[in-house]
Amino acid sequence: MAITTEQQNAMNVILKSTPPGLMDFDEAAFAKAQADRRATEAANRPPQDHAETLRSEYEDLARRTGNGKAMSEADCKRHADEQAIKHAGIIQKITDERDYVTSLLDSPGTDKCVTIRENRKESDSAANGCGCTAHVFRRKVQALEIQLRRAKNESDKSHRVCQGMIRDAAEVDKLRPRFAELEKMFRKIDTARKVARSIQNTDLKPEPMGGFGFTSRHIK
């Protein structure tokens, strides 16, 4: 797109009003200045407490691993297998019942209304209102089909959830060794600190004198 005369004139005015040297930009010098500034900030930053850093890491690992009690990948796989077996059993039970009721529709002993016997077209309201055995079985089959779809959806949902649990547990398992290492270290430190405080409090406790309830603080 060509620059118009008005635009060129405006640019000329800006260039003329800009002080000499302002338009000269040394990218290398700018980058070096930025690097020097960051180095100075890092040098002036107070040293970080290593113990505090380790404590923060330990607390983060404790949260992510459930204090080491989160389910492992192997546990999640066993849980997934159990869920798959459970849902497969539910689906099979509904399927068997549906197939059984469907087979009864063609049984000679199943009474059918005139509409079914003559294979007439009927409305849903008429089918729902009919009390012949064939219509009762048909409604039962329809209800079982709905249950079967729901059961399959629940099975698929359970599978997706379990696969997500397995992936998350695999990541948590990688954190367990480090968590166990820090946990062991801080347990020792916390235990020793409690013992030291207990000893310190015992040493500072005034001793009774003479059996009259007087302590060393009563003696001037």
C-alpha cells in the first residue's frame, strides 16, 4: 500500500522534531544492559534459606502424594479391573433379561391383542394402554434397552475415570522416593526438636526448697 503525501509529510515532521541520536538503537548494548541489570539484582538478592526450600518441597510432595498414602499405579490398575468386571456383570445381566423377555414375545402361550395379531399400525398411546401380554413384554424390552444404554454409558465413564487415575498415579509414584527421603529427614529433625524443647523446659523449671513450697525465685 503506497504512502500518501499527507502521511509522508507527517513522518517528516516527526523525524525533524526528534533529537539527534534518539533514533539510533543499539540492540546489542540494550541486551547487555538488561543482562547486567538482572545480574545485579541476583547479586543483591538475599540468600535463600535452603532448609525453608526443602520444607516447601516436602509440603508440596506431601500434598501431591497424599502424605504417601495416595493409590499407586498398581492399586489403580486393580481398581480398574474390578470396576470393569462389575460393569460387565451389570451389562450382561440386563442383556440376558432383555433377551429372555424378547424370546417370550414369540412364545405360543403369549396372548396378543388384535392389533399385534393382524400386524396393524398403532399409536404409542394405544400400545402403552394395551394390557395384552405381548404389549407388556414389549414395554419391558423397551425399558431394558434404556437401562442397557445407561449401563454402557456408565461403563465407558468408569473406564475413562480409571484410565485417568492410572496416569495420575504413575506420576505420583515417581514422587514417592523423594517424598520418603524428605519425610525421614524431617521426622528426625522434628523429633529431635521436641526432645530438645522438653529438656530445655525441664532445666528451666524451678525446684522446690525445704518442702514448704518455696522455690529459688522466693530467695532474694
